[in-house]
Amino acid sequence: MDLILRAEGVDFFYGEQQAVNGADFSLARGEVAAITGGSGSGKSSLLYCLAGVLPPANGTVTFDGVRLSSLSDADLNALRRERIGFVVPYGELLDELTAEENAALPLRLAGVAKDRAHAAAARVLGRLGMDDLLRRRVAGLSGGQRRRIAVARALVHQPDVVFADEPSGALDSADAQTVLKEFLRLARELDTAVVVATHDPDVAARADTRYVMVDGVLAQRVTV
């Protein structure tokens, strides 16, 4: 198995509260893995440890053979910018920008010329059914449309891994299923691995591998 991500013995605390307890996790290139659990189970905390956003108190996270703890802040920021994508619960789009401008942000931040970045963003948005909304400001768009833009932004630079925290959150069931299906279809086409933290069993059912998290402990791993 060609692993892109591995975690061993990861602990994370909020003050005295242990949110992640001795987690072991592995992810192959192109694999979709779901971390399921109820509210407060620690799944989002683990997700952000795996992504290098939260530093573990103990244990190691290795990305493509490199320990994240060995990287400088600048190198870690560059890794997240160039090789990682994020889909967060409410999208965190910039309302004053258009759909195309929002989706192009990772490429622009990586120094890609505006024309090339916007062309790439338009292609990805088109594959998500957003051709007619490229130049619309996102402030007035629906939740499902905004989530598609967030997905496009996460995938536009063809990262190795996308981390998705409750990607179906705040959407009705029909929108959630449609957006999730399009997101995973496009990720698989790009051979991008996905780690998704979710309480939604319908989301977990679409993964290749499912982890169950209970009180900070990864209690079960099932490969479909």
C-alpha cells in the first residue's frame, strides 16, 4: 500500500481535556477515509492534527514520508497550501468575491498567474455544474452552491489529500447527498485522497475505509 499519510499514537488536549487519545491512522493515495463519531468524540480534532493545523501533544503524523513536526512553520504552511485542500463546515468563502475568484484562491496564493488560476477554477467549477455562476458573487448563493464552490477551492490545485470537516453540515439532505457525490467523484477522478470527519452515516457509507471514534479513541477500522 502506497501511503500518503500516517499517524501513530497521536494525543491532543484542550487544556486538561483530552480530545484525541493514542490515535493510529493511515491513508493510501487516492483513498477515501471517514472518521465517524458523535459530537465531542474528537473526530474534528484528529482531522486537524492529521492536516498539520493542530500540533499533537504526543505521537507523530507523517505526510508522504516527512514528519510534520520536523517542518518549519514556513514549510508546513507551504505544504498545506500546495498539497492539501480543506472543506470546512460553513465553507468560509469570501462573500465579496465571485465563485471563480473564491475557487482560484489556492492557486493565486501559490503564485499562479491570475489568468491560469481562473481558468483552472472555471474548469473545476464546471465539472461541479457551476458554469453559469462563475462570475456571481457568492453572498447571494444557496448553501448547496456555496458548498460546491468550497469543494472546487479544495480541489483546484489537485492536492494529494483533502480534509473535509462535516462536508454535509448545514445542508438539507438532498443538497448534502448531491454535493457529496460530486465531491467524491471529482476527488477520485483526480486521484486525491480524502479524509472526512462526519456524524452522518450516509457520508461514511461512501468511504473506502471507515473509522469510529468514541471519547477521543479510534475504536474501530473497517475497510469496505
